[in-house]
Amino acid sequence: MRVRRVFKYKDEAWDYVFLESNPSLGRTILDNFMWHIVDMGYETDNNRTVPNGDYSIRIQSGKEVSLGLFSGRCFKGVIETEEGMTGLSVLLMGPNKALMN
């Protein structure tokens, strides 16, 4: 099982860990969520709402936290789909310099 994951944002590779997730969410929704939380870090947004045709995402930026070997900024989100609402929580650890090109 992979705990730490990598998300590509523009020309950077960002490390992150899902703290709370729903396995029924599709890759498109998760990728959209990840893109917005990385982008929020650059824009210094604390809250963002992302409307989409089939779903909507509400994201709230949290504080810096450390969990064992992992540390970074925590983001919480609520995704609303036709099936209902589900929560997500992600620890965004920052760009991984070794994976950038």
C-alpha cells in the first residue's frame, strides 16, 4: 500500500498524503481537488468553492501539522455529488525537488 503520493502541478511534483478519503470518488474529482489545493497555496487562498457540472468542491486550508515522518499544510474539503456529500482531508507536503524536471 502506498501512503505518500505525488501530484503533478504545472512543472512541479508535489508530495501528499490522504488523511481522509472516499474510495468511490473518481480520479477526475480527486485530481481536480488536488490541483485546487496546490493552487491555493500559491494564491494564499484560505477557502475556495469549485462548482462543476456533476459535482462541487468546497476546500478549506488549515495549519501546518506534523504526523510522524510527514509534515505539511492540511487541507479539508467537502465534495458534493449526485450520491451525496463526502469529506476529504489531505496533508500537502510540498514540491519534491527530486522528481522535478
